[in-house]
Amino acid sequence: MLELKNLDVAYGRVQALHDVSLSVAGDEAVAVLGANGAGKSTLIKTAIGWQEPQRGSVHFDNQDVTWLTPWERVERGMALVPEGGRVFRGLTVQENLRLGAYRQADEQAVGSQMETVFELFPALAERRRQVAHTLSGGEQQMLAIGRAMMSDPRLLLIDEISMGLMPILVQRVFETINDLRQQGVAILLVEQNAYEALNVVDRAYVLENGRLVLEGTPDELREDQRVKAAYLGG
């Protein structure tokens, strides 16, 4: 479903990604693990179209989308949960969700999708008229996921979903990602929290200094000494 081919991405003279290639099948959840500054967010921004590569390409559903805008990629079935969620803090939960379905004019379809999101996140249903800045950190992350799901995506890109959350909220958010995976949504997750990420994905890559250095199943990576030392406290 998603294929990144030989991506080079730079900010001026600073090279952020070096010849990065990875793929996500339509029935997969895939993680990209790495420390802060490894290039994970650059990778996901390039996948959604916020950042242009100097070399390489982005293919989605067997189509080259390298030079499409982010909103054109959303129309084709991609959606992004950005780092920190970035909910519209002055709008209600319901208004945030409606913005996630901006390309859908059929209000009946929007209402149906919103109820699907509320079934996934009962806490949001109880707070549908509550202003977003009054939600807890975990609830705001759930709202960010729900907003992305409002476009009914086939591929969900998730950027550092656990950042800044208390451990109990991190666990809840990853349970949600697992629920989405069970519903058949393909997922590309970039994440520092390797322990939780490896519990919800089929495969994972390790990114260091803008280069992919490892790839494998969760079990394979859990047993790798470099991964244990750097990300799992082993």
C-alpha cells in the first residue's frame, strides 16, 4: 500500500534521511523506531507530503504520489496523526472531528463516521461538546486519532503518539492502535517507545542518524542486542 523508495531528504545542508526505503502492506502495521533526532518525523512528513525529498519517491496504492499535496494524498486514502496531536484547542470535540471529514459533503455520512469514532472512543462521546483544550493529554491524543479516522483512511500515519503522556495513557493509546489494526486499517507508526510499539505491529525498522539499520519482526528485534541496549533497557 505504501512504498518509500531511496529517499534522501535534507533541510538546507543538513541531511535528515539517507537512501531510506520501506514498505507497508495493506494488512500491516509497521513501526519505525529510533531515538530523538533520528529522522522519524521527517520520514512521516515526507510520506504525507509536508516535506519534499531531494531524491527518491513515495508510492501509495501502486501510484507515484511524490509530488502530490498532503490533501491530495488524504483524498486517496492516507491520513496523519501528527506529533503532539495538534488538535484545534478552541473547538469542541465534535467540531474537531468534523474538520477531519472536510472533504465529505454528505452530512449523513459524516454523522455515521463520527458515531464510529465515538464507539471507538466512548470518552470522546461523553465530551462531544467539550472544548478540546479542557481534555486530558490522553483524550487529546484520542481526539487526534479520531479526527484522522474521520476521513475513512486506508493508511494511517502516526507520529510519536506516546510523547508526553503518562504511562497509563500510553498503554491506552497503544490499545487503540491495536484496535484499529484489527479493523483492517494499515498503519505506519514512528515511535520512540519501542516496548509498546513492538507489541502492536507486524514488522519494524530501526532508524539511526537518518539511515535504516535494522528490519525485522517484533520477536527478532526484541532479541537483537543493539535494540535491547538502545530501546528496551536490556
